[in-house]
Amino acid sequence: METNYFAHETAIIDAGCKIGEETRIWHFSHIMTNCIIGRECSIGQNVVISPEVRIGNRVKIQNNVSVYTGVICEDDVFLGPSAVFTNVINPRSAVVRKNEYKPTLVKKGATIGANATIVCGITLGKYSFIGAGAVVTKDIPDYALVVGNPARQTGWMSEYGHKLIFNREGFAICPESQDKYKLENGKVSKQ
């Protein structure tokens, strides 16, 4: 069967998966049954994508990432090396809780840094930026920068990944794109 994506010969792709054109799947990765993966994605080495996960377009998943059932990544998401998601709040080896999986939504353009852990049942806002090693246990607003364990907000990020410095009027300009942002009532929006 002809495909419009690339999968390294060591990758395993289970039945029922839908994979978009120009997506690349690298060494020793396992895409489990009924996953939906968009176009132009890059899935690094030793990645596990569990059954029924949904991945948008142009998502970059770095080496050694585990994306478990219940996770939805919208377009343009970046998952750094060894980032991991959970899908059960209180796992026990001897207790089966597959019917208790909690959904996790990673909105458009969000970045999750290397070795970050995302606890299930939360939403990461669009263009949010999760620092390396952070442990995220609650919803993160759009454009928020969070770091630490547990993750705490330390600022705001532009769509190009630059920390935003707001003036007294609540405006900031991204130094790379020159896009303008407004901070109002604890929320950031692109102008």
C-alpha cells in the first residue's frame, strides 16, 4: 500500500491509524491503533503514541516522548525531548482504570519543554510555553510562560517564543515578528 508519509523501517504503525502527508516517523517509534496524525508532522526516535491520540498538523514530537490516550494536540505544537503525559490521576498497578482516562488538550502553537510532565485532565492554552522539567498540574492560559515543580507562571510569551515585556498601558511587541500584544484582565491577546 502506498503512503504519503515516511516511516523508518523500525517504526511500528498499528492498524486503523490515519497519518497525514509529508509526516516523518523515525526510529523505534510506535504509533498505536486508531491514532490520527496530521500532515507535515515530525515524530522523533523512540516515541510512543497511544491508541486514539489526535495530533494536528505541523506538530514536532522530539525523541523519547510518550503521548498517552486522551491527549489531543492541535496544530503547530512542539513536544520537547522526553516530555510525558499522564492519563490517570491515581494509577495503581493492580487496579484497572482505563475507563477513567482524563482528556488533556494542548492548544495551537503550545511548546512543552524537555522532560516536562503534563498531568492529565488539563488544557494548555494556545502558544503557552512550558519550561523544561516543569510539572504541570492545572490549566495554563494562552501565551503563559510556566516553569518549575509544580509549574508556576513567570511571564508571557509571543507566538515566536519570546518573553513579552508589557509597558504601563499593557502593550508589548515581539522583538522578532513585531506583532503587538495586549495584557488586559490577566489575559494576553494578539492585536
